[in-house]
Amino acid sequence: MKQLIALCIAASFASTGFALAQDAAPAAKTAQQNKMTTCNADAAGKKGDERKAFMKVCLSAKPAPAPATGTAQQNKMKTCNADAKDMKGDERKAFMKSCLSAPKK
């Protein structure tokens, strides 16, 4: 009987430990949680009203828009293509190579 009670108690602790281990597993952070972490790190050293004001501004700030990838290169390609519209073959190929590799103006 004592062994049965001990087994039940052990099983109870084991299942509780398993449940706690599941709860302790890190979940993926949301964007807001990442923002909170970043703002907290940036607010290091600030206290009281200064920290409160900083956190309010930091947490309500909109993220910077992602730069439009490739648009400068696409515009350069359009310009070079327009300039080379009457060229063909090796002449066009050489022109496009030099045009596309030229530094931005």
C-alpha cells in the first residue's frame, strides 16, 4: 500500500514537472514583444517620468518602411534600355554593360 501511495505521489510530481517544462518552453515572440524588448534596452538608465515618456514614444513609433529593393537598379535598367533602343547585337551588349555598371549620377 505504501508503495502504491509513493508511486502515485511520484507520478503526480512527474506530471506536474512535465507540465511546468511545457509552460517554460519559449514561444516565438510577437512583433510587439520584440519592440518592447528593444525599447526596454534603449531606456536603460532612464527613470521615472523620463522613462515613461521615452517608452510611450518608443512603443508607439511606427517601424521605418523597408526600402524598395531593386528600384534604383530597375530605373537604371529602364534608362539604359531606352538609350539602347536602336542598337543590336554586340554594340547593344557592350553599351548595356557599360551603362549598367556606371556609377549613379
